[in-house]
Amino acid sequence: MRDLYHSYRETTVVTPQLVSNDATGNGTGTDLLGVTGCLMVAKIGAVGDLFNGSNYVTIKFLESANNVVFSAIDDDDLIGGNNTVVIDANNEANCVHQRSYVGSARYVTISFDVTGTMANGTPMEAHVVKGLPLHAPIA
């Protein structure tokens, strides 16, 4: 039997929170040193406001060489879909967007960018699961 506890670690890059009114923010960087696998997970909860062409959330998957300057990950370095996800309709909320990162940068994170007037807020959070360690157990 394979032991997953010592092979994978989840880090929260954006803590669960209500996001509203033109909020923008990158999550905390996750260091991928010593692992060869990474799953990036962005979660959007139940709609607190009306999503439409004026009120929407943009999810981006980001990478960095130094954990200071982050840039959008090329679509070729993501498995599971394109980098940018736009949630601009109520039926698109209450969802999970996952991407496997196969690029070479040392750090990754996820950002949420809210555009428009959303006074009630919508719950959002993001996690990075790093795994496939070069040397187990993973730290």
C-alpha cells in the first residue's frame, strides 16, 4: 500500500474569505523545491451577488522564480485547462478549477481579481497540493 500522507502536502495560498468590490490579490507563493508534481486548486463558493458582464471574477494561475514577481503561467505549462478562468454568470459559481502545473518555476500561486460592484461578496479560496517528492517523506 502506498502512503499518501508522506507523499503530498497541501498549502493554502488564499484563505477562505468573502471577496467583493473590485478586490484583487495574489495568494501566498508555494515553494516547489524538492517535488516534481503540483496541483493548483481554485474554489468559488455560492454566489453572493449577481455575476454578469460587469460583475465577474477572474482566476489566474501564477508562477515565479523568486517568490516576489509572479506572472501568468503559459497554457502549455498547465494540464486541465487554460490559465485564465472568468466567472461571469451565476451558474458558473459554486465550482472548483484545478490545474496541474508542469512548468519549471520554483514558486506558484493563484490570484482572484474581482471586477464590478459585489457588495455581498462571494466565498473564494485557493490551495496548492505539492507531491511526488524527490525524497520522501515530504516536508
